Amino acid sequence: MKQAPLTAKSVLRDYQDVFKGLGYIGTSSFVVDSSAIPVQHTSRRIPVALKKEVITKLKDLERSDNKA
């Protein structure tokens, strides 16, 4: 099954929620190999020493997302 090539316009339209809220991402360009096959990797565990910091940061991000 062939998919239409991604364009900046289609990415901005289809994933508009990603580009709102936290700020400006600058001008970027992406080159994607059309013959590449997508894969999904398993999640990595958070080291125990960092777990509290990660939970705190996630809560902060959730709070800031609710305000936007």
C-alpha cells in the first residue's frame, strides 16, 4: 500500500495539536526515506534514581497543558 508523500502542509494539518502550546520549534526540515519500514520499539524503564524527578516533571507538564 503506497501512501502519499508527507508535505509540510499535511503534517501541520494532521498533527496540529503537536505544534500548539509549549512554544516555537523553529524552522525544520525532515528527509524521510520512502523505502524505510517503520518499527516499534519497547519502552525503556526509568532508572529508580530518576523516577521521582520524572513523575514531578510529568505532573508539571500536565498542569501547564491544562492552562493552555
